[in-house]
Amino acid sequence: MPGEIVILGVFVADTAYRADRQPKMGETLLGNSFALGPGGKGSNQAVAAAKAGGRVHFISRLGDDAFAEMAHATWADAGVIPQIIVDHDSFTGAAYIFIEEDSGDNAIIIAPGAARNISEADVELHSDLIASASIFITQLEQPIPAAQRALEIAHAGLARTILNPAPAAEIPPGILSNCDFVTPNETEAEGITGVPVRSVEDAKRAADVFLSRGVGAAIITLGENGALYRDGDRVTHVRAYDAGPVVETTGAGDAFNGGFAAALASGAEPVDAVRFGCATAAISVTRPGTAPSMPLRSEIEALLLSGS
């Protein structure tokens, strides 16, 4: 049986606008389309991991509003087990997402709402669940002290810990030593290590910096170039998979992290889990939206078997 996956993070309602380009300051443009759907890195990763076969618990805060109802419906559909504190004095978070029509590239503004109040005390309420997990994941959308405390509890317990350091932020000393894996993209890797990542060789140099700071293994995601895996014994470049034309890249990183976690929890070796994560991301970018774009385990396995 797969091990338990516990994720600490944020849910936000995604308000996604498609247009040919972003407006300049003071300018108004007509867009091509609008969509409202579930998002937030932690929630997206929980949905991705659950749809990829994981047994997933998600820890967060929500308001008491229509967006909270959307969150619970999303998790119920994917099979995510919510561990939620309701904050009646705040609101469920929301995100503005601009998507460039031709490329599918995006720009995002997040208002976390109730999730901004996730605290170390909230983490302590779930300490037994976190410590007993097989895999624990967090990101940097919620307050960093909460993420740091959760990583400490997980690392001291049974869990293998994953930090997805997104969005980019200054990481306090000591947090990386509680990470069995870090999963930044090129921009996040550069922001943390100071090494510009423009190639696979650059990614190797950035990964070495992560290891020197106490990380067990660094996985730097490289978009269409796949991902670079580096631990104390080996360096492996995992190629990207082609599942079809790119529609939207917004949820790709979350798809990777969820797929990677699900594969690890099911007993896969780390490099094989990276391949599984890359295949998960490859399918997700062929679909619009974030949580709705996450593929089923059967779809991921089919892509891996096809060798595409």
C-alpha cells in the first residue's frame, strides 16, 4: 500500500484571464476568455498527488465563503483528505492569473487570505499526522515559520520531506537541512543559490549549492528540458515528455511535485519518481487550468510506457 502523503499549503480560487498580451499600467484591454477554478500550490499538489494514486492529507486555512465550498468540492472529487481550520475573520484566498494566448505562459498575483494566518500552532495541531507521514511537502505561499516547523517535525519523524521553494523567497538558515528533497524551477534555484540557471550544466552547479547547505537531493525543474536530479552520489538529467501541444503551463510545477510525491510514496526510487513527475507535468500542460489539469495515474503510466 502507498504511504501517506501530508501537504501543508494554500488553497486559492484561480481567476484566469486569457489575452494576447498583458495590459500596461493604466491601460485596459479586452480579453479572450475568463475561467474561475481551484488553485493554490499546496492544494494543486494535493490534487495532483491524489489523482496520481497517493493517499493525501492537506493542511490549510480557509474562510467561510463560496471559495471554501469550491475547495472542499475539489478535494472530494480528487480524493484529498482535508485537514482544515476555518478562519471566520478572513477570506479564502484568490489569485489573478494572466495567460498569454499564443504561448500559454503566465503571470500571477496571489492574495492568500486566511492562509496568510497559517501558524506554527496550526502545524502543532497536526504534528502526529505530519510525523507519521511517508512523504511531507510544503511550499512558501504560507508563512515560512509554519513551513519550517512542519519540516522539522516531519524530518524528525518518519517522513521524507520535500520543499518546493515557490514562490521565490528568502529561506531562513537551517530550513534546508530538514529537506530530503528541494524542487525549485530555474528562477527559484537562481534566487536561492545565486547561480543563474540557463542550461543543464548550470542546474548541476546550482544543485551542488543546495547540497552544500544540507539538502539531501536537489531536483531542478527545467520546463521543456525536463529536470536535473542531484544527490550525494549521482547526477541525472531526466528528459521532458511530450504529451501533445501546450495549452497552459500554470500548474506544471505543481503537477510535477504531486506526481513525484505519489511515486515516492508508492516505493519508486527517486530518479524514477522524477520521471513520473515529469510525465505528470507533461500531461498537465496540455490542458487548461491548474487542479483540473492534473492527470490520473493511468494516464501518467500510459505516457511513460509510450516513451513519448
